[in-house]
Amino acid sequence: MVTSDNDRQNIHISIIDSGIDVSKLALNCYVASSFNYWIDEKGHVDFKCAANCSNDHGTIIAIAIRHIHESVRFNSHNILDKDLKSDGRILISALKHAIEENPDIIHMSLGTSKLKYYLPLKILIRRACKKGIIIVSAASNTGKISFPSNFKDVVSVKGDGDINCNQYDFREGYFIASNNVMDIPNIKYIDNYENYRGTSMAAAYITGQIAKIKSERGGEARNIGVLLKRKINI
């Protein structure tokens, strides 16, 4: 649990993913709260405060963000199973919960292509933006249109294996960052880390870059897309 007197200086990031294993790479110092979500026997979404981690995906996302900017505190929302699958109803519920936390950034290395979730997600993204929350979302690895990455108010990210993890670019409406975690110090202590590739990893690096910008500006960072473009590969 994060209890540092410097919390005001930390950038608050809600991560919607597969949970964060706080026993790895000192992540216990960065995770303020953890929640697990599921569908109950009546078909309703339920959740509880628990630090269960169904897959290392969310842990690696947190490590990648922290690699770019260390002054962060995370709220973890575990919506994915061990195969990185979930239910759109759970995604909607977790996003609502994350917005209520009033973080600086909501990180989503995931999305859906199901049209029935288009409008509910659109409404929630607008609600978050009105509160000044920045939404970062990974585009689909397959090239399919997915939500919320295709919404104009979202920082949408794709990956490129030829970019250094400390740099990024902007092309055709997407921020582009490294699609792997091979260069992160101590990442070798995470089992099968070399298999974690794609837009998910790229989105984590962009969230880290946004956290860095917000920290430099005392937490205020309007027009984050413009500010990100100004700092490309400096």
C-alpha cells in the first residue's frame, strides 16, 4: 500500500488489466489498491478489494509504466482471466469504478470490437474527459476497429518493434511506442517476459510518458496529445 508523504507528487494511474502482482520488483510500494471483478450467478458484475493476479500481463504493464516514470501510484482493476479474456459488462463496471477514483490517467491495454458496448463506453469516456482524466487505450493487434481506442478523446496507441522503449512517435492518428519489454532492467525476473508483445506494451510506455509530462507540469497537462507530440524523441 502506498503511504508516502510524497503522494501528492505521484501521478495516480488506474490500470484496467489482469491485476498487479505486488510481490514482484517492489511493486508493493506503488500499488495503492487492487480490485477483482467477476459475473455472479445472477449475471451481475461484482467486485471485491483483493490483490489476486490472474496473469502477469498487468504486472508487466505496471513495470513498463514505472520504467518511464517512477513517481506513480497505481489502482489495479483485475478484469481479465488467465487467458486475458473478459466480459464487456465487467469492462464497463471497472471503467465506472476507475472514473470514480478520479485518477490522473486510466490505462487500458485492452478493448472490445463488440458494437453493443460502443455507446456505454462512449458515455463513460466522455464522463472521464469532463473530469480531466486522460484515457490511454491500446489499439487492436489485429488491426480491427476496437473501443475505446478509436474514440477521438482517447490517446490511442500502436506498437513498433524498432523503436527504443524510451522513445515514441506519432503516425496516422496513433502514438507509436515499442511493442516489447526486452530492454527494461530486471524484467528477466518475470517468467516468460519475452512473450509479452504488442500494442499493450506500447500503450504502457505512452502512459509512462504522459505521467512524466503531468509530473513536470505539476499535475496539470491539458491538450495532452499536443504536449506528447512536442516531446517526440527529444
